[in-house]
Amino acid sequence: MNMNIKQTSYIAIFVFIVMNIVYTQSSQHSGLPMPQVKLLENEIHIPFTIDPSFPVPVIQVKINGQDSARFVVDTGMSGTILVRKELADRMKFKVIGHAMAGDASKKNMKKVQLIEVDSLIVEELVISNIISITMDANADHIASIPSNLDGILGMQLFSNYILTIDYPNKEIILQKDLSDNDSRKDFIPYNYENNAIEISVDVSNQNISLLVDTGHRGTITLPMSYSTKLPLSETLKPFGKSATVTNTYTREKSKIKGLVNIAGNTILNPPIVFADEHSPNLLGFGILEHFRISIDQLNKLIRFSRESTKPIKNVKLIAEKIL
């Protein structure tokens, strides 16, 4: 690790989005093969942990029936699985090809290795016949993430199930379908843009499309041009940098003067971050942590539920530091 980068503060988006994947082993492939995914029960509950300094949902995964590893469940990753290169090298996974990957800006796309993994097992969820991306990120990104995070489980893995990320109770719920006493009436439609879940959010009476990203530890992050379009209650202040696997962004922070509305839920004067103009619009942990988020990919529906109907106050913006 380059120790000089400790002079600057970074926030990691632990592979915000892996997109535009091109499987280069054969010209017949236009994407990665889907692994076999089996849910052995109609509904399973998987506990997750959140490190206060790196607040992303992390679950325990058994790899190839032996080693236990810590994987992030990341709604900002559209693909299936990413294995950190240190783990791939240690377990001597076979390299079978290459792909191009990057973040939502589509800038500085990077050639990455594809590896074979026999299986990942999480509770009663069994994933097999896996072709996974493995890669080294840029130095800023590597410096920002805990060394004991081994990989990412992306949204495509759960495309045939109802995925619920219950932040208040710290558990992932997977269902083959909604239970009899549940319904889709509280769900709202989402768009599948930039290979990620995109919803329309009312930010001080302006409808803005945001990518729902459990791998992002911010609140709302927008390109800098929005800083002159939205009412702010504080002057802009430098807020370090953010790093994805391929890019590093400069950032400034402020506070929204007014309300944010997400699917009927009101948030009062939340902190907001503005980044470089080509950075993506993100909805991250600082706001998501208040919700039980259910995603129905087959019907492109999402639900934000919580016990209280009162407005959400005192939204936190996590301070960054090199980990």
C-alpha cells in the first residue's frame, strides 16, 4: 500500500458497479454465464454485520465447501460475483478468460481476469458453476476498504427471488415469492438503468434519479452541477475523495434545505455530497439504513418500509478515513 495516500481521506464504493462486461475468451459470448443458484427453502434469513467505519452489509460465505469468507451484498453491482484478487490467488482459482469492468461513469474501463469457482454456500443458498471476476482496484480504492472483505455478491444472483435487506434487524431475507400475508401494493416500480436499480426521488421538489447502492456509505451523492440547483442550508465544504475500482472522485458536502421523499417516506434536511461531474447519482447507507428494502427483480419493483411513519431526522454522513 502506498503510505502517502494516508494524507487524504477516502470513501470506498466496494465495486460500485461492474458493467459492460465482455467475455473475451470467445467471440460468441456477450456477457458472463449465469451461475446455478438454488434456494433450498422457500424463505431463508441470513444475518449480516456492518462495520461502523465501513457500513456495507457483510455476510459469511463458504467457498468450495471449505474456506469461510466475508462478502458484501451490493445492490450497486449488477453482475453476479466478484472475488478479491488476494483470495483468488490464495485459493489458486483457475483463470479462464478476461472481461472489461468499471463503474457507472464508463470511464477508464479495466481489463480483469475471469476465474472458475466451484461453489459458494450461504445458509440454504447454494451457488455453483461460477465464473467470477477478480481484479486489483486502483490504489485509492484498495487503501479504503478493509482487508478482510473478500468479495461481492451482485444483484444478478438474486434475479429469481425476492431479496430483502433489513437494516434495522441486520438480516438478508431471500424468498421464492412473497408470503400469503404480504402483497406488492407497497412496492414502487424502478428502472434498470446503467445496469443498476434506479428510482425517482423527490429532493426539495425536484425529481432526481438515484441508483440504490448498498455498497456506498454516503447519503445522497450527486454531480457537482446539482449544488447550484438544490437549496442548501450550509456552504460547500471539502469532503475528501471517493474511490471506485477504476476511478477517484473529489467531493464536497453540504446539507439539503428541505425535504427528501422516497416512496412516501420523508427525510428532513439530510446531508448531501457533490462529486465530479461524471460521477453517478447514488443513494447510500446514510439513508438506506433506516429501511427494510425489498427488491422484486422479476417485476422490477422495490419497497422501502419502516415501522414509523414519522419523518426521518438526524441522518448521518460517515466520516472517511483510510482503513
